[in-house]
Amino acid sequence: MSVASSADTAAAVRPAARVKKAEPPYRLYTLLIFALVIGVWELAPRLGLVNEIIVPRFSKVAVAFYGLVTQPFFPVHLFTTLGEIVAGFAIGVTIGLTLGILLAVFPVAKRVTYPFVVGFQATPKVVFAPLFVAWLGFGMSSKVVMAVVISFFPVLINTLVGLESVPENAKMLMRSIRATRFQTFIKVSLPHALPIIFAGIKAALTFSVIGAIVGEFVGASKGLGYLLDLYNYQLRIDRVFAVIVVLASIGAGGYFLVEYLDRKLIFWREDQAR
Amino acid sequence: MSSAVLSKVDAPAGASRSEGAAAIVQVRGLSKIFHLDERDVVALEGVDVTIREREFVSFVGRSGCGKSTLLNIIAGLLDASTGTVEIAGQPVIEPSKHVGFMFQAPVLLPWRTVESNVLLPAEVMGLDVAAVREKARSVLATVGLGDFLTAYPKQLSGGMQQRVALARVLTYEPKLLLMDEPFGALDEFTREAMNLELLRLAETAGITVIFVTHNISEAVFMSDRVVVMTPRPGKVAGIVDIPLPRPREIAVMQQPAFTGLSFDIRNILGREQ
């Protein structure tokens, strides 16, 4: 009695082994650009095009990088900043998620607090850094708070937007099968919002790095931001670049970790834009 | 109303499979007014319809004639402004577990497999999922998806996705199936196959079907009766009995009676315009 018409069954079996058009070697292009940048960086100071005091050649930065990471004091600074970033990120994401869910679930709360939300977003968060140092001191807590304040917002907004973008017919379906609001939230709204929430989490990661570093710039005795500020003051620009490389690696590493989780968790995502 | 139409209204259904059956849905004096920003829109006005058990009834009409609104009210998804809807003698105040609802879109959850989508209502309603799983698999096999239990919606064609949606309602053995242009988004051939399949399944399971469409031939082909609705305000313009023999085959569309009935419906729609 099965009437699985071959017309639409056939469409389901996608041609997996489609003849692939030869793709241009994009990876090679990327590497070439990278090599070009390094080459210019190495040659420009050597040829006297830029002052080596301001822009040390690449090889000097590479040596400085090795020199920095092998210093016995380096781990203390690295883990101080890492700790601030991770704590700020984790707390920021938790707060952003919680507030986003609350505002989405209770429309009244959203209407009442929305002016504050917008006002807060319009304020450049960096301006709070001196205040937090004044209130919480030169230790890690002022940097963690700075990272939280700067990173929770994208998570909040994306959670709110994601939960509010649940298609009307999915909600209707849940009502037609007598689902409670809580069931609809857990089984439909939250998974639906997850891809959008994850985009906010990625932004939060980058922001929490900024928060920790800005906090350290304003007042700290430990951390990579403190080191960067110190070396800059001492005009050891090669070391400044070395710290920047470390910070960039932290940011990139975290980003790829979140990206990996995103791919694993949100396997059903249709759009390729991330 | 012309006498040609009047003579058909509420006439005993000749070849209907529901002949002499009891009423399952009773809509009385139903009106629905939507309060928009500046003005009130009368979506439905004074709708009276009775649908008998095991009957297949279609609602046809232009966009905005209130047919979907009526279906949503019968489903308990929307409140009526005035009037009542009773299903099996009980006033409708919320969706019932004996009523299945199918939308124009399949509305599958993309992170769930085919089988898991069909089991969603069981989870939500707190049924024994293991027991329902057996039933779900047999229904999925019936609609031709026995080999796709672990597939995800995006791997399926539109027609197959709608089959999953069909399996999702049929698994729970509804007494009444409400369908809002369920195959409207599919291509002609797939829709025809799905319609035949639906007729067979509804007949076998003894399900009453209320079917909303804007396709006149589809309505005639499927139904025991066609309720013709006209817009502004949405109301019933006439009810046409379809005394064509069952089981219906595609060939029935070539019969003069089929053409005549389609024309009657077109006339009612046109006259009200």
C-alpha cells in the first residue's frame, strides 16, 4: 500500500559523487600572501624603508618571541591573562544567556528594560576600565569584570533575537500537540536559537580578550597586557610584537575551539555563512 | 442563492462513505473579528457547518475567505469571537489529542531525524515512546519512508518531508484530521500521489478529514462535500455534495459529472465576487 512515488524518492538520493570541478588552490594563495607579508616585514627595515626601532624586522620578532616564551616569568603573565579571559568569557556568556532567555520569555521585562539595554550598548564599555580598577584594585577581578561587561552583550542580544525568531508555524505545531510553554521552549525555541546564540558566543570570546587586555592596560602588575604596556614603554618593540603574537594565538585558538563546538553541536545548519 | 445550489445544500450524500453517520464537528453561528491597529477585520461571519463522522469535507475559497481561520478555530488554536464549535459533542476550548493538524509547510525540526520528528508528539504528551516507536515505524513504512528513519529533514525532498508530517499525525490515530493546504507547496505530480495516498489512509483508518484548499479540482476529487467560502466577510456561500463513487481514481476527473461539479463550485465563487 506504500505509494512512495519514485518521483520524490529519487530527489532524496543526492548525487554524492558529483564530478568536482577543479577548485583553484585557495590555500596556496593564502600562503603566498602570508609569505609576501613576512618578506616585506623582513626587508623593509633591512633596507631602511622604516626605522627598525619602530618596526623591527620579522626575524628579530621571531627571536624575541622565543626569548619571551622561554622566560621563567612568562607563564605567570600568560596564565594570569588566560584566567581573566576564560573567567570573563564564561561569566559573560552565562549572564548573556540568562538575561537573553529572561527577556525573551517575559515580554514585559523586555519592554521595561529595553531602554537600559540600548543605553548600555551605546556606551563604549572601555570607559569603565578605570572605574573597575578603582573599585576592585589591581588584581585579576577588575579585569574579569571588564571582560564580562564587554562580552555578555552580544550573547544577550543574539539569544533574544534567536528565541524571538522561532517560526510561527513551529509554535503552532507545538500548540496543536498540546505542548506546554516550557516544552516548546526546550524542544523548539532553544535549539532553533542555538546557531544565532553561537554567533554571539564567538563575538563574546573576542570581546573578553579585549576586556582583559584593556583592564591590564589601565592598571595591573601581571598579565600580557601589562607586559605589552611595559615593553612599549621600554621601547622593546620586538617584544611588543611577540606579546601581540601570543595574544593573537589565544584569540585564534579560542575561536577555533568555539567554531569546532559549533559544527559539532549545530550539525543541521543549512547556511554555510557563519 | 440559486435553486441549483440550494438543491444540493444538505442533500443526503449519495455515495458518501459517511452516509447516516453521526455529526463529529458542529460549527454554529461562528464569527471571528480580528482587532488590528486601526480597524476591525471580520474574518468569519455567521458560519454554520456540520461534518459527519468519516466524512471528507473540503473548504475552498480565495485567499482571505477565512477558511484557514475556520480550521484554526476548529483545531482550538484560535478563539472564536462569537458562536461555538463542538467536536463529538464537546465544545472546543483547546487542541485535542484526538485531532491531528497538518500545515502547508511540513514543520519538521531540522535537528531531529525522521523517526524522532514523528515521536515528538509522544514525548510532548508524555506517552510511552518505546510503544509509540513501533507504531511510528509502521506508519512511516506505509507512507514509503521505511528506509529513511534516521535521515534528517534537509536530506529529504519536499514531498517526502510532507510525508513525514503526515506520518506524525497518523501515528497518533486521530479521529479528526485538519489539513491546511497540506500539499499546496508540492509540485502537481507529487501532490496527486499524496492526495491518493491520503484518501486511502483516511479511508482505511476511518478518519474524518477537513481539508482546506484553493484548488477546485482537488477539492472535488477528494471530498464527499465541498464547502464554498467567499471573502469580506468570510462566510459560507454554498455547500456542494460530491456523489462520485469511491475509491476515487484519477480517471474520475474525466467524467462529465466531475466537470459539472467543478463548474458548480466555480459558479458559487464567481457569483459572490
